[in-house]
Amino acid sequence: MSQDITITITDREGATHEVQAPTDMNMNIMELVRAYELAPEGTIGICGGMAMCASCQCYVLNDVAVPEMGDDEEAMLSEAFNVKPNSRLGCQIHITEDLDGLAVELAPEY
């Protein structure tokens, strides 16, 4: 039986939101941000989660193990703005029970 996990998201205004994320819906961090309306409409997930725009770039803030970065994600981040060593694309981090306690911060829009 799947259960919801807790993820902490710091939005682009600096406000911190502790949200519940379902592990049984194949959602990712970008979709979670959209579901909770933590970024203005049209400013996150512009490419629809295809790792082609970096609008969902976020910074992983704690030691929760996120899945390995794929080639598409790595290529997109190599061209994105405001990239840090802990940058990831939210659309490429799928929500699983292993991510319970994850903390991320949304990167600046541009």
C-alpha cells in the first residue's frame, strides 16, 4: 500500500512549503509544484516535463538520495541559467517513498 510522503519546497519568493506527495501516481517534483500552485502558471514545466526547458530547475537541499541524472537532464542543465552543483530538473525526479523528507528550492525563473 502506497502512502504519501512529505517534501519541503522553497518557492521563488523564499517561502517554505511542507507538502504531501502521493507515491502511487507517478508524479514528479515539477508536477507537485504545479499541483500546489507554488509557482505562477506558465513559469514552470513549460516543456511539459520533457527535460527540454529547465523551467523546473531546483536545488536539492538535503542528503535525501535522488535518482541518478540522465543524459537529457545533464545536457539541459549544461545550457541553463543559475545552475549549481546541486541543480536538478524537477520533472526528472519522480516521487517515490525513497524521497520522504526531500527538501528542494526552486531556481530563479531566469
